[in-house]
Amino acid sequence: MPQLPELTAALAAGKRAETTRLTQELLAAGVAPQSIIEDGLVPGMALIGEQFKRNEIFVPEMLVAARAMKEALKFLEPLLAQAGIKPKYTAVIGTVRGDLHDIGKNLVSTMWRGANFAVVDLGTNVAPERYVAAAKEHGAQIVGLSALLTTTMPAMKETVATLREANLPGVKILVGGAPITQLFADEIGADGYAADAGTAVDVARRLVGDAA
């Protein structure tokens, strides 16, 4: 029978076919879907995040691991839903209005899913009001805003202001993207800033009070 550490290693190596095979074999052997995620996949994505932060791997390797994670979750998420098991936290994420870039956002989405957050991905060019509506609809604890263009930084500021005006209790705002800095995040009133996808997991957990 395959072991969970084998799944962790396969995912961290970005081996999509092997990750999928091991996931299916673990399910067939009677391992609980939640255990496969928490004890197999999550450690793999955590390893990828740490390597990325240390510049040991780069965006292409992150994307390969993200695809492997996505394929494994195709088998696991329906089973969790059937059992009524939901992630502890929910995050809404999108690229702000006027910006069509999504690679960074997609990486953060996958990293958050790998850290057992439910993620509502609104896509790109997202109006401020859509973030508010999604946060209310899904009971989100985190709203993630991404921007790659300096020209869309004002849209990020506007979105933060709109979220604040909506007075959403318990909702934390995390921002990131190539032109974004901690100083800018502070200036616009965001709760957190992440320089990369690996850091976004740590910051999100801190913001929701999960030290795991």
C-alpha cells in the first residue's frame, strides 16, 4: 500500500500522474480523503511554498505542482462534500478591476487550497462590489486582492475602501502582486501583504488566527 509521505514527495516534485495514482491508491486502500489532503497533499504544498520563498524553485515549478494538486483534488473534493466535511476557513480571491493577469492569483488560490482553505476564485478584472457580494455569500474570512500593473493599484485601493465600507465582520483583506509593497498595503488599509504565493499561506493563517 502506498504511504502518505510518498504522495507528499510526488506532489512536491510536481509529478502529476504519480500524484493522481497515489491519491487513487490511497483511497482504494481505505485512507480517509481528509487525511490524504491534510497528511499528504498539504505538507507537499507547504514544502513547495518554503522552497519558493528560499528561491530554490520558481514560478514554473510552482505551476507544475499546482496542476498536480488540482488533479488530486478532483478525486477528493466530491468525497469530502458527500461526507459534509468542509474546510475551516473560506477565502475569496481575484485580480482587481482593469487587470487581466492571473498567474500569481492562481498560484495563491492553489496554495490556499493546499492549506485546506475553501477558495472562491472570482477571476480577473473584478469590480469592488463583486468581492463584497462574494464575501457575504460565502461567509469568507479572507479576501485576497491581486494586481500586476501599477495602473491598477488605484483599483486595489478602491476595492479595499469598498470592502471596509461594507462593514463585513471578521473579514481580513490580503493584498499582493508585482507592484505592491508592504508600505502600499499599509497606506490603503489592508490587513496583510504577501510578496509571493508561499508567504500568502502564512499571512492568511495568521490573519484568521490559525497558527498551524
